[in-house]
Amino acid sequence: MGDGRAGVGAGCAGAGGAGTGRRRRRGGGRLVRGGSPAGLHHHRSGCGACRPVRGLSVRQAPPGDTGGAGSARQLRDPLSGRRVALPDAGQRAALTVVDVAATLAAPASVEAGADVAVSWEGPDNARDFITLVPAGTPEGDYAGYVYTRRGSPLTLSAPDQAGDYELRYLLGSGAYRTLGRRPLTVTAAGAVLSAAGSAPAGSAVEVAWQGPDNPQDFLTIVPAGAPAGEYADYVYTARGSPATLTAPEAPGSYEIRYLTGQSYATLGVVPLEVTAVSASLEAPDAAPARAALDVGWTGPGNALDYVTLVPAGSADDVDGAYAMVARGDTLRIATPDEPGAYELRYRTPRGRVLGRRPVTIVPRPMPGSLRVVAQSSGTDLTGATVAVVLDASGSMLQRLDGTRRIDLAKAAVTGLVTDVLPDGVDFALRVFGHREADACRSDLEISPGALDRGQAVAVVSSIEAMNLARTPIADSLRQIAADTSGRSGPLLVVLVTDGEETCDGDPAGVIESLSASGTDVRVNIVGFAIDELMLQETFAEWARLGRGRYFNAADGDELAASLRESVETPFAVLDGDGRVVASGIVNGPAVEVAPGAWRVELPSDLARAADGVEVAPGTETRIAL
């Protein structure tokens, strides 16, 4: 806590500069001790930068304020707060400085780490404060404190170490003189923990606890016998009991500990034995390049476990294309472009490999291509509302080639509103993740209405992603429906996101409701830096439910191109399981498709579809819908 004190004995700031010791002579009163010889002075009011006598300060009276004694200068006693009029120059007047005291009222004892309510009476001068220190602390020292200007009672936090302490009211000027004090005994606090005696490596461990639950107290799992105060992964007790921790990935003997938020003191301990786990993988011996590989697995299935495909012989910390095991018992993993020897690996979040299986990637068959044409592509947006839903959650702070994802997204949305959307279109913008950390908040930043390009550019420019903010895709889409209710004309929703739903919503259900509402609604989804095939396929299915298209953008250029194409009419190519394997733009360029027979449809008008469309290697198939 700064006190703003100057060095005692430093001279006035005069014409020669600050601290030179020279004083400028002015008219004004002098304050001296009673009986001092003529010519001796302790403080002159004519030097506004001089060091005040301890316990007194001098100030210039404001215009019109004579201090009640006809003088333009006055002394202020910081103990009592009274203003003291000075005598005229060359005259003397007796002045007695009366000390003041403060009284404190608080409980005689309190549990370690708990809040202490302190009532007080005292002068309440500027920067006076109340502190809590160990008994016997030298005069003027302080620890945690609260300024008296916050009123009475005040709240201080007791130390988390038991012992004898003292509440003190300290003067905010000078040497922090104590005006009042009160003893306080801090009693020891404890905690009781309850959990299973063993847990598989990496699994969720539920811990019931009883304890003080003071601010920042937390639970952690550490190796048995770890030094006091050490911690690893943790959860704050503020989240309630029972709490959930993740068991370490290495088997062995551990302890679950309750630690205080102040000094990490241990209040409670329970042992935990972590047992070893393993996994196995099933997949074809060989798969074509640039395709999808189906993989079955058995294993612990812990949160964030995944299966990855890497070149054979790679170090265990190398990652490749992957799928999260939470997606199901059978995973789909994108195969690489280059044929060769590869290995599937079951990995934990910390990189431990629990299972392996070799796979050979062979050259893929030569693909063909498909072009879809139509007399009317339905791309006229006159009278339509284009509503963009932008992800500004914490993951958008990650960088691609040195540029933050959010900045690339803002540039792409700016290009959409300045260069792509036509006059006569209505526009709306909803953003999530930029207003509140650790929250599922979604905000309408531009209400639906005639596109104002300047306003849109300014609003988009002001958006900043927020670390730890979550991803409420379903709720944002639900709110867009409410934002645009009652408006005539088609509605085109464009969702831009770099991750999946994290707020327990059901985006597929919301999109289905939009599609079933009877309105002319289309939902396009632009996935940004989505490198998991199964998540791409999930987004593609959501877009199909919304009669729209999924765009997979790996970088800023692809993101901008995806937003440009998002206002065009899409077509989709489906396999026999109804899975989207390719998509494109009606009357646009041909798209690459593997040889075979496919269903081709316009998601915006399912009556315009064709089954059994044959695509041959190395040739372009052209169909009209």
C-alpha cells in the first residue's frame, strides 16, 4: 500500500528545483512549539510543498473560503480534521494539538481464513486503514488491510494460520501510527474428505468434502508424500460438494488434499490409489489415401481421450488426424494424402499411449468431378434477412500463422457486409463469447434491419474474444429465431464457429425446429480450423437439417471464401447412409467426388434431387436440377 510519503528533511521545491533545500519566502503564518525563540519555525504556510509537521498539514484555502478567521491560509489537523486559522504575518497565537484515538469492535476469535466483520469509530482521515497482523508486530507494519473510507463495519479475511493476532486502526499519513487496536484469536480450521479408495488412471474422481470453503480454497490430487503446498490439477471448493477431479494418468499412490486459498495450507487429506488402464483398436489393415477410416476401440473412454493416425515410428507425442472417443464406439478418421505405413494410437490428454494398431495407407482411386446447374439458382437476396452468428469464445484467441482467429473472422465478416451482400438486404449480427468469461452468454449486437454497412463494419471491428468464454451454439440459434420473428422474406443464418457446443444445448434440435417452422429458413455453418473429421461431419449434418451447407475453412482465405459462397444456393452429395461426402454451389465450379453412384440434392429444396448419379474416374459429371 503506497503512502506517498516524502523524505523527512527534504527541502521545499523552490526556484532551484525540487529537493534543493532552497525556500521561497512568502507572507504567511508560522507554526512553532510554545516557548520557541523568535526566528525558529517548524512550518510556514507560505511553502505549499514543504513537509508538514507530523500530525498537521497546511493547505491553501479555496477561493471564497477564509477559514472563518479572515485569513486565506489555514492549517488542517489530520487527526481531528479541523481547520485552524493562521494569525496575520508577524504575529503569534497559541495552538494546542489534541490527539485522537480509534476504537474497534470485532469477535474475540474467528476460524482460520474466515471473514471478520470489524466495526470502528475514529477520525476516518484520508488513507486511514484497518489491518490484521500477528500479535507483537512492530509499530507501523501492516498486512491485509481495508481503508476506513469504505465505512463501518468493514470486512477483513483472517489468516489461514492459527494464532494470536491484532486488529489495528492505522493513521494513513506519517509512520502509520496506531490509533486503536483489538486482539483477535484465529483458531485452526479443518476439512474432511471422502472418495473412493482407488480409481482408473485418467478417470473422473468424485470427492465429497466438508470444510470452511473460504475464497480460493481448492481440492487437488498429488503424489503421496508430496511437500505441503504442492498441487496439480485442482477444482475450487466454491463449485460445491461433491467436486470432480481427474485422476492422474500415471498409476501409483496419491493423496486428495484440501488446500487453503491463502497459503496452500493442507486442511484435509484422503489417500487414492490410481490403477493402470489400457486400450485396443480395430481397423482395416489398409485404407485409401484422402478417405475416411472406420476405427473401433475399447478402453477407459475418459473425457478427452482420442484416437489419432500418425506415420509409423513417430514419437509418442506426435499427433495426426484424430477423433475423440466420446463420439462413439466406432470412429471415423481422415486418412492422409500420402500412402505409406501408419499407426493408429489411443491417447490420453496428457499424451500417454494406451493402445496401437498398424495401418497401411494405399493410393486412392482417381476421383471424378461433379457440376450442378440450374436455370434459377435462387441467389436473389432482395427482401431477405441475413443473420450472422459469430463465435468470439476463448478458442478464437488462438493464432493461425501469427494472426488470431477472431481477427481473421472479423475480416471475413467485414468483407461479407462490404463486398458481398447486395443493397436491399436486411442484416443482423449475434455474437457469443465476448462479454463474460465462463458463461454461455449470447448478445444481439446488430438488430435486424436494413443493412448499414458503416455501422456493421464499426460493430464487427469492436468485437474482442474473451478467454474462458463458452460456446452456446444452440441458444444463439434459438435467439436468432426470436430476433427475426415476424419479419417477412427468407432468412439466411450463417454460423461461424471454431468449436462445438459447450453449454449443453442441442443445436440439431434447434435447427430442426427452425426448418419445421414453415418459414423460408436456411442455416449455413462455417467451421473454422476444425481438424476433426467427425466434428466436420456433425456440422455438415446440422447444415443439412437447416437446408444449408457446411463450409470447412482451414485458414483466413478459406474463411473469407466460405462467407462469400454462403449466400449462394448449395448442393450436397450423399452416400448410401445419407452422409454428406461433398458439397458445392449451384452453377458454380465442379467439385471433386470419388467414383461411384451418389445422391445429389438441393438442401433448400429437397424436391430438386437426383439418385444414382454416376461419377467416373477422371471425368466430369454434369447434372441439371
